[in-house]
Amino acid sequence: MKYLALFLILFLTASGLEAQDIEFRASNFKDDKEGFKIAHEAYKNGESLALQAIEAEGAGKDAGSTWLQALEPLRQAQAFNPGYSKLNYLIARALHAISRPDEAASYLETALRLDPETDPYAWYLAAKQAHLKLELDKAEELLSRYEGMLKGKDLEAAEPLIRKTLLEIKAARELSASPRERVWVDNIRELNSPGDELMPNIPATVDFILFNRLDADEGRILSSERKGSGWTPPEEWLGGVLKDYRIIGLSQDGQEAFLGGNADGSSDIYYTELKGTEWLEPKKMPEYKINTEAQETQASFYFDRIKFYYISDQDYANKGGKDIFFSGRINTSIREEWGKAHPMGSELNTPYDEGSVFMHPDGKTVYFASKGHNSMGGYDIFRSERLPGRWSPPENLGYPINTPYDEVYFTISPSGKHAYLSSNRPDGQGGYDLYRVTFLGPPKPNIVDYRDHLLSSMTEPMTERSMEAAKEVDNVHLTILKGRVIDAFTLQPLEASIEITDNQKDELIAVFRSNSATGKFLVSLPAGKNYGIAVTAPDYLFHSENFDLPENSDYQIVDKEVRLKNACIGCSIILNNIFFDIGKHSLRPESTSELNRLAELLKSIARVKPATRVEISGHTDNTGSEATNLQLSENRARSVVEYLVRQGIPQSMLTFRGYGSSQAVATNATAEGRQQNRRTEFKILE
């Protein structure tokens, strides 16, 4: 009990006669009756609000806004009478409730010095103060004192809180004793202020950041650009046009956003997207399916932007407090139709609050903030991976990422090297600040490099290199494909549709669009699939790419300029998603999506120009005899034409030819060059 004894000595001695508790009575302020009247009215107002907040907390409700309302009159009263223990205690409790525990410390110290019996809960707050400082033995002893002051129903009601706090202290002891190696957490000072900085949102390129600033009860969306190793001074996003909203989620390409709004008195989710250079008017997500009378507070896009995940305290299948829910578009091509939301796996949601969710673009990893699981105290950041039919047990990201303070609103770059979070830990500039987490690990070689490689065959699959052991955060299997779509002749940007297909399943995974003003696009391709990518625009021939990404493909960024050609005589395209087995001309099933896409293109051309004739040509590398290659390439071209005829394309519109290795587009001296030379082409003859 040495820590408790020392704590009591600190508060109850050395103050002598100065430790006098001055209640709010007129007889104590005879010399300033008018000042007492004003201060006493403020005190009664603040006390009434505080009692409402305490009652709401007892019913399991969020009372943060009520405590915030109570704080101003309580502080006004305390400025007049700083020597009243109950008043100082209520201010300390309010500051704890709105996540400003460091500001609460002096008020709590004063309250306990003036009257150690002011309220048993004051000793719980004292235990939390020690817990936050990682003075864990002291925290346990103060918690024991709090428990000892309670009896009967009060003790019974407090037992769950006491047990939960003891578990948090245990987690704090274990995790702080074994901090994460090669992990740095730095305050982003150029972005922070004495107010609260919340919900950092970054695109995959990490070239800018959007976040919310709450200062003097006024919220704003701020933006900053990445410059070298720092950030530009924050400015109001879009000049403050969206002043009635807050940013709560951003797509990987930075062209779609979820916003939070309070138009009907509750927090709801709105959606907006960038069209050219203008953001559209935010639209409220569907009532009942997603938005409810409860609070919907934060959201995250899934990599395909068909599903999304969000936080709500709605009653439906809720495990308690705020939980993680998800919904999805009913039809990938109709963006406004959303299905009814469902709670995320029971492995993640707890009886306590889940504060935020972030879906990594690898499509299988989720990061979320929770007060449950093995939290060190308050909100901690956890990580889980999608397994067949369930989520893996959540893993605490550990100390120093997490602390006994609140770590919430977490987002991580696609590479897994940097993350951004909001925390109210004490080394900030006030309230919640933004922090940058750096994960350092040994460099790992790329397994697959697809930069500007047009793959038209699967006859020589690339072998995998050996992998290092899996890492907690750093091991990312993901390809980011970004670039611009432009007119091949004018070089002007184009708005184009970008379809992502699972070639093996012949299944459309997602549809994206390039920006009409810049032509820019960005899509995430999680490893473990053979992707077909088709870029289409009206009056243009489509462009296709193939990405066959093994399960363990390392993280990479592919930057691609796509030049679309008008449908004109002599125009040709390489069909990168038509596949054959080695030495054979039978079409592989993975070719279906590309062939059907070509059939639709030919039908659209025939409707406008019915006399059009096209050539399907086959090409090989120089392996083997030229006679064999000529025959093989012709047979492959014939197979494509036969498929198209079965899809309703007139035979008179089609011709085929094999060129063998005579029209190489790359060197035959390398495996990669030979892979590019083995291809199927489409050309408009007349």
C-alpha cells in the first residue's frame, strides 16, 4: 500500500489550514453578493447538466455532449469559488468524459485535497490518472480504495467497471513491457492545434490529407499537401463550402468521400464524389438501411468500392455501444442502390465501443479502434484478417502505437509503411492530435514486376521467390495500379470506365472511372487473383491489361498511361486477356471476359458501320520452327473468330491470320519479351 499512502500524504498533508472546503453558500460570500448570485446560478446550471450526464452514463448512453455543455458554467463558477471540492470534482469528471484527462488532473487534485470523501468516483478518476501515466501499481491500489468505499448496490453497479479497468491495467503492463521494435510515433505538429484534430484520411498516393478540426465547438474540414518530409499549412477544404459536414472516409483514389452530417439532429452518413474539378452536392445515404435514428459516425471504403464499413450505435444486432456495420451496392453499375446493413463479425464487435474502422486496400485486413478486447485503456487500435467464414482474433498493435490514452481514427498507407491516427496522449498540442506512425522493417525484393508489361499468354508463368516470415503490419500483398487515360491522338484526358474482372471466375469485381478533367485513376488489386482490366470510353477501342498476381506477390505501384484509340481504319489493339495453353490453340476459360467484351465492341461498331471488316491476328515468339509458329498463330486467331461468330458476330465482318514471329513487338532474347510477342491482336481493315 506504499503508493496509496504516498498519494494520501501528497493530498492531505502539507496543505494545513489551506485545505478548506468552501461550499457555495451565500454566507461564505457576504462581501460579493452579486458575484455570488451569478456564480451560484452558473454552478446550479452546470451541476444539473452534470447529473443528467451521470444518469445517462448509468444507462449506458454516450453523455459526452452533455458533459461538454456542463463544462462552461462549471468553470465559470469555479473561477469565482476555486475552493469547493464538489465543483472541482465535477469539472475533472467532465474533462475525463470528453477525453481531456490531462486537463482534469489539477481539478481532481484540488477536489481530493479539499475533501477526500467528496465522491467515491473521484478515487476511480485518481486511479485512471495513474493508469494513464503507466504508474500501474499505484493505479491498482487507488482502484482498490475506490472499491472499498462502495457498498451494496453501488458496489454491485461498479463491479463491471472495476473488473474492466483491472484488465486494462494488466494489458498496459504486458504491452508496455514489450514495446514494438522499429516503430516510431511522431506528432505532426504542423497540422495540430490546441483544439481536436480528428479522422485523418489519406489517398493511396499519400500526397494529401483531409481531417477534421474541432475548436471552440466549431468543426471544419481541413486539407494539407505532402511536401518532402512535411506538410503545407492546413487550409479549409474546398474553401469551407462543406462547413456543415465533417470528413469521415476517403476512397483510395481520393475521388469519393463519405461525410458526416447532423441535419436531423443525429449523426448521419453522406456520400459525394469528384466530377472533373467539382465535388458533387453530398447525398444522404439511405434511411433505415444505413442511416438510422442512432449515430452513424465514421466510414471506410472497401477496395472495390462496392462495399463499405461504418460505425453505428443502432440497436440492430448490436453487441453494445458503437459497433462496426457494413453494407454494399446491390448492383455494381447502379451506385445509388444500397443493401441493408449488417453487423461485422462477432469476432470484432464487443459490448464496448468500437470507435472507427479502416479497410486496407488489400481486401482482407481491417484496422479498427475499440475499447474492448485487450485494450490498454480507452480506445486502442486492433488488426484482424479475413479467414474463410470468419475474422481472425483481433491483435492489439501494441505500445507505443497504443497507450492507456485514446488512439482512434486510424488509417494506413497501402504499403503498410506509414499510418496516421488521432490520439489525446500528453505530448500533443491539446485535445486530440494527429500522429504519424512509421513501421521500419528490412527491405524485401519484389516478387513480380509488371511495369508496362503487356501479358498476352500464360504459357510461361513466373516463379515465386522465397518470402521472409510474415510480419505484423509490413507484409502487404497488393498492387496499386494508377495512371492517366488520354486520347491517343490529341493526348487530352478522357473520362473512361475501368472494369476489373476475375478472369478465372469470369466475374466482374468492380467498376471505376477516370477523372474527366485529369484522366487520372487509381485501383487496388489484392494478390491472389488473375485480373483482367478493361478501359473503355464511347467512340474508342477498349484497352486491356492483365495482372496475374500470385497469393504472395509483394507490394508494388504500377504507373500506367493508357492511350485510347478512336475506332478508325488501321487502328488496332492488343487483346491482353486472351489465353492459350503452351503449343495449343484452344481458348482457356480465363479468356471469356475479354472475348465477350470484344464481341460487344464489334456489335456496337456494326450498328453504326455495318460494312466494317476486322482482322483477328495471332502472333508467337521465335521459339520453335517458323512453320509451326505460323500454323499455331493462325489456329489461335481462328479460335477467336469462331468464338465471336458463336456470339452473333457476322462471319462477313471477320477475317483471321497468323503471323508467327514475324511481327515481334519486343525482343525475343528475354522471357519477358517473348511473353509480349505471344499475343492476339484486333485491327480494323475497312
